[in-house]
Amino acid sequence: MPTDPRALRGDAPLLDAWLRFHEEPPTPFTIPGHKQRRDLVGDVVAGDVPLYAGLDTMKLTRGVLADAEQRAGRLWGAELCRFSVGGSTHGNQALALAVGRPGDRVVVARTLHRSMLLGLVLAGLVPVWVRTEVDPTHGLPMGVSPSAVETALRSAPDARAVFVGDPSYVGTVSDVAGLAAVAHRYDVPLVVDAAWGAHLGFHPTLPAHALAAGADALVTSAHKALPAWSQGAVVLASSRRISPGRFDSAVEATATTSPSGAILASIDAARALLERDGAALLGPVVEAVASVRRRLAEVPGLVVLDGPAVDPTRVVVVLPGTGADGNAVEADLLRAGMPVEMADRDTVVAMVTLADTSPRIQALGVALAESVDRHRGPARPVVSSGAWAVDPVCVLTPREAFFASRERLPVERAVGRVSAELVAPYPPGIPVLAPGEEVTLDAVDALRAARAAGSRIAYAADVTLRTIDVVAT
């Protein structure tokens, strides 16, 4: 397996171009302004090569990006494929623009990332919300059920698409094949935000990726589960229910005109690595995670997410039964040099990828178990996060509320008014309040509880939650 990017040479056209740029450096009279000099601001610009007049000519005469995108499309079995340097955020918003027109209704899983909600604002789409099922034993989402989507489509037969997120932020997976079957009975596309699942489908123990399960479009972050630069993502689709012209126009409308060649090359390299060595790299990771889960399951009171409906590469533990505070556990892990993806009072989420080794994963398991025992206390009840549990009360469309005049009110006076802003605990960035929704006491209580449990409140004008921006009357 490669330990040097040159080992992938010939399999990744964008990576080839990136290597060639460094092997035969030009004297550019183009952007970027650092001109490859590291003596000005240091190595922070090392490796930064543009697409235009970098990996390709200014007129893109070599076609290396198109070649790389076609290879990725073939790997995932998609007719349409575009690389993004704007993360899955860009992909989600592009697909919102691709599937409908302003005023069209779409069925949307409420636990989707904020980027999709802002995609609804950009496209002027009207959401018909569906909730994920929450497992009462651990208070975490288990995915949207096909029956819930069926009910939503029956209530909105004019809906133009179904948007879901799978796998979830905590690694639970849905019945994507069942969701696709329901959507296709109504002849609408199923669009899946698989930001956390770029590895799915590339080892026998992993669930199939969404396109293989029947979805019509898939957005995934190459930088989350694969070894690509931050912001690298892939947008894939079938042309049966999504117009190729609208797809390309939507991607271009929301993309930068100065894409980073380094990010693009890293997506291409990650794709080539996944195609050639993905199963060999993922196998030991799956085995190590299974071993760690067994070890953690022996810790009294600790709930470990496991089973066929959970991504086999994720380590997620639920703490109430131990009495330990996840913020204290996180502090221990930080001191040990092991930052985790998420930690609040009740949950710790560790993101494991094919770049991890068995010793590193085992060390995480030991550190987690020791920290939980160190901070053990009286057991407390499982409380589901407001990100999974609060039902929105829709008053205006997201677009209407986003562009409406607004005023800032103390939170007590804001209850009963219409929110003009998006407010979410982060991570995972799933809104408890979105533009156009009534500010309910349940939503306020859920946000305050998340803040008290150690979550950062994101995107709000006032992250202390003393005030909320509402639509002016």
C-alpha cells in the first residue's frame, strides 16, 4: 500500500498534475499571489497549487479535472460527478438548487446539517419535515424510516425530492434501499447527504453506499472519512431523475471560481487509494473498532453503539449510566493528545478512518475506559438532545424568514414569535431552530440544556441565548 503519493501515479490525473507542478515548477504570472515562495509567510502555503494555470492551463486544455471526476463517477456508479472544494455544504446547496424551483415542496429529514437548510433558502424550497426515529436506550437517532417518508409524501404529493442524511453524525445508518423505493413510487429523487460515509461500500463489512442502495444523488466529504484535504467533497448523481444540465449549473452557481488545485488533487488521490486499497486498509480498522467496542461494553453502565445499523468504523459511547461527564472525559483525552469529534455531558463520538492504525484505536479504547472510571458518579437518566427531539412549528418558509426584517428580543419575549435565524448545538450543527419556525419553549429549553451540557451554540447572533433574532412585526 502506498506511503508516497507517487505510488498512485497514473491512477489519479489531478494528483499527477500536482506532482508534475512541483517537479517542474513554472514562473507563474497568475494567482495565487504567493507565487510558491515560502520565504514570505512560511510553509503555510506549501503545496498550494491552483487548478487554473496550475494543475491545468488557464483554459483547462488538459482536461485533468474532467478525467478525475469521470473516474470517481465510475467508482461510485454515478453518471454525474463533480468535485467540490467547498465541502459537503456546497454539494448540499447545489443539489437543493438542482431539484426544484422556488415554492416547490421537498421532504426533508430534520436532522440534516444546516447547509441543507440554507440550501432551501437559496433555492426557495419549502420543507415538509420528517423526524428520525430515536432509540430510547441511548437517546440517539436511528435514521428516517421509509414509513415516515411515505406519510410525508402522501401528505405532499407535489413534493419534488426527498432529502435525508445517512450515515448520521453518530454513525447510525438508515434503510436507504427502503427510502429509495418509497421515493421512486412517487417518481421523485432520493438525495442523500453522506458527508460522514465516503468509505461506505468499500469493505464487505460496511453498509452499501447510498447510490448502490438506490439513491439518486449522494454528497460525501472526502476529507471526513478519506485522506483528503479539508473542504474536499464529491457530488454524485444519476441522470434519471436529476437533470444533468441543472446539476452542472447548480454546482457552478455555488462554487468558487478559484478552486484549490491541492484540495482537488487530494480528492483524486483519496479516490484512487480507496479504489485500489480501500478494502485492505478498512479491514484492520473494522477489526480494531470491534475489539474496542467489546472492551468498552464491559465498562459498567456504559452504552456502546453497535450492531448492524451502526457504521462499523465509529466509536460512540453514551455515558449517563456511568454518571461520568463527557466534558471531563474529553478533557482527559485532550491531555492524552486524543481529541475527539464530539463530546458533551452524555455522549462521546470518536471519528475513526482508514488512516488510523490498530494500536492507535486500541489506545483510544483504553483511555476512554480509564477516564470513564475516573469520573464515575451517580447514574442519571438518558436525555435525548434537542437536535434529535424537538418538533419544529413552521410559520414561514425558510426563505421568507431569512430575508424578512428582524428584531432582537430577550429570549423570554421571543417565545411565540417566528425565528429569523438558525440556531444549533455544534457539533453536530443540526438546527433546533431554523428561519421561519416558531420559537417554542421546548426549543429554547433544548438549546439551554445543550449549552449547559457543554455544547457550543453555533450560528446564533447571540450564542449566550439571552436574546434571539425574530421576524419583525
